[in-house]
Amino acid sequence: MSTAHTANGPMDTAAPVPDWASPALARILGRVAVTRTEVGDRFPLFADPGTGQWTTTGRGSWTGSFWTGLLWLRPDTRGQGPTARTPYGSQTDSPTG
């Protein structure tokens, strides 16, 4: 769940995930976790279909905002909210911790 702080106090900003979308979202975020481990603090560009080896970039190229968005989505779906976010997605995703 996400919360935003307004003049009237905290406000829930997370939309509920429909039942039909939950399995797909779980698979996507599971793959994001695996990819995050494989690429470290770099941005994934593409993986070799034969080996699965990622080609990465340090500057993001065209994938930068997509990858960052996926990393920012993970804490919300795990009930950690935006306070768990770091530049790398969440406290557990940080290359230093």
C-alpha cells in the first residue's frame, strides 16, 4: 500500500490489484528480482536468448525509466510502501545492503 501525505493527513494511493492480474504481477516482479540480482546496480538492456547473459549499461539507455519503474513498484506490492524506496528500488535491492 502506498500513502501520500496531504494537508489532511495520510492518504492511501495504492489501487487494489484485480484477482486476474495478481498471478501475472507476481511473475513479473519475481523476474524483476532475479534480473536485479543478475545485473547489480546497472540497467539491463537485453539478454542473450541462448545463454541468458545480460548486456547492461550504467546510464540506462532506453530502458532506464522502465527498469526504475519496476524497481519502484516492488516495495508497494510487498506492503513496504514508498519509504522503502531507494535509488535502486528498495532497501533489500540496494547493492550495498
